[in-house]
Amino acid sequence: MSKKKLILNSSIYLIGDLINKAVPFLMLPILTKYLTPTDYGIISSFGAFVGFLSIFIGLSLHGAINVNFFKFKHKDLKIYIVNALIILLFSTIITSLIVFIFNNPIGDRLLLSKEWLYLAILVALSQFITLFNTTLWIANEQPKPYIIYQLSQMLLISTLTIVLIIGYSFDWKGQVISLIIGSISFGFISMQFLYKRDYLLFKYDKKSIKELLNFGIPMIPHQLSGWITSYGDKILIISILGASSTGLFSVGYQIAMIMSVLTSAFNKVWSPYLYNILSNNPTIGKKQQIVKLTYIYFLAMIILVGILYLVSKFLFVYIIDDKFIQAEQFVIYILIANAFNGMYLMIVNYIFYIEKTSILAYITFSTSIIHLILSYIFIYTFGAIGATYSLVISAFINFISVWYMSNIYYPMPWGIKWIS
């Protein structure tokens, strides 16, 4: 990919993702007016459960497809994707049985009835089918259909949310039902795209199954660590302080997520670009160029924290309903944590490329345990704001640790001279 195309694709992803994520922001005045902090807390609880299920249902198989896209011939890739879907089906069945057995204690902890737990399984499955489809668009350097697809799904979910909450006076159920309908519908649509784009060759392949499981199973601790970082604190807050505090924390978290939107948008373009370069035995000069771009990106993250914090101040004055004003205190710390997470995304691609996912799993899982322990201590000591302190500390440790290990397994000239 040329620099010009990289910039163009980055711009399309960025603009598309910003529009996609702008919709929830535009809905904040409505949702914070019609919903209570407790409603937001239960919505967050449902989202946390979907995220937890996704770890064991999806097994990060979309990552395996992304990494191997340039390594396989098209026919082999089609077989690989079908066998990934086979694994997805069986993992969903196993997960469903476990939820069926333990639905009472899970529901009591999350404030959700068993019906919502079962629907969450369908959401997790559908979202991963969609990920298979969108990952192929990204790898093919096709940002336009990817963005159109994402925006269409968000438009459906958002429209249903407004209709149910305002038109039919639903509480938290309005947003959750909209998410369920949108996810399942677009899961079916993704299967159609996979078939029509000729990415499905129905052939059981033991070798593909083994390779996919070798990639995905070691990723479980890694993904679990990500879930703990993203949702573990919310579960602790709802358990210790209640749904209302969780709702306030979730609104602050949602506003600060704009940083993650920016980093994710860039990484969607950067990762295939980097994988393509690494697969062609880059020269030391090319590696130095990559490192310089990475450092510029790090600097941009620091600057963005300040800019986005000022934007959040405006939002709480003019956009967010007054009953959520206490959510403002969380934003700056979550922005800082998300900046470290964005830096991590630039580094972790090297570990993905060499498929040392077991090393990554060890680091991220250890970091997540630190985060969970600190969150528990800090929430009891400082209240909900304590969770954000833990986020910053654990995000920094995770970033530095992954950077160190990536340089051991795939050395890069991180100590380059800027003037040469």
C-alpha cells in the first residue's frame, strides 16, 4: 500500500468511525433525559455479559483470519474461514450449556433475567460473524463497504432505540432490545456477504481447525484480560456501589471512548499495512521509517488527551442531562488510559504477526489481574473514581510490558536517531 493510499484509507476509516461513534454521542441528550443512571447501569451490565461471552464464543478467530490473509491462497482461505465458522458454532453450543446451568447466579449478579442471558449469547455469536466479514474488508483494503455496513447497523440500532424509549416509553430494555435486533440482523447479512464474496468453501479441514484453535485458545486469557479491563470494574461497581454508580461511570466511559475510536480507526489500516511490510523482509531503513511513524503517533495520543478533555467539558455543560453531571470526574483518567491502550495497539501487531499469542496472553492476563485487584481496593477506598485510577495504572503497565516483549521476539530500531 502506498503512503497516499494509506492516508486515504485512514481518512475514510477515521471519518466513518467518527460518524458511527458520533451517533451514540448525539443520542446522549435524549438517553440521559429519558433514562436514569440505574438504567445505564443495567445496560452496561448486559454489555459486559455479551463481552464476556464473546471471549469463549469467538476465540479471537477473526484475528487469525486477518493475520493469515496474506499467507493463504484464496481457496485455502475459504476453507479456513468455513472451519472458523464450524468452531464458532460448537463454541456457542458449549457456552449456551454453561449459561443454562449457571443462569441463576449469573442473573442475580448482573441484575438480568435468564431470558436476557440467552439473548446475549445470540448477540455475541452474531457479532463475531459480522467480525469475520468486516475483517475481510479491512484486509482487502476496502474501507468504503466496511464503513457503509457499520453505519447501517448503527443507524438501525439507534433508530430502534429512539422509537422504543421515546415512542413506547421503554426503560433500559429499549436500548438492549435494539442491540439484539441489530446484531442478529446484521449477523445474517454478514453470512450472505461471505457467501456472495466467495469466501466460503464448505470443507472440513482438520489442519485448519488445529491452526485456528492454536491461535484462538491461547488468546482466551488475553481477551479475558481485555474484558476485565473494560468491564471488570463495572461489575465491581455494580456489586459494591449499585447500578446507579455504574451508570454514571458508564456515561463517563462512553464519552472518553472517543480516544479508542481514533486509535481503532487508525489500527484498522495500520495493521494490514504493517503485516504486508513485515512479510516482505523489510530493510533497516524501512524499519526505521515505521518506528518514526510510531513515535509520531505516540505524541499525537498525548496531545489528543488534552483536546478531548476540553471537548468533554463542553459536553457536560451543554449536552448531558444534569443528573449525570457526576460522570464528568471519570473522563480525564479514562482518556489517559485509552491513550496508553492506543499506543499498545501499535506495538501488539508485532506479536500478532509472529503468532506469539501465548506470550501476549501471559502479559495481558497478569496485567488484568493487577487491574482487578487495584480496582477492588480503590473502589472501596475512593468510590467509583478508584476504578479509573486502576485503569491508568494497568494500561501503562500493559503497554510497557508488551513493548518490551515485542522487541525481544521481533526487534525493531526503537533507539533510532531522528536526524541521519
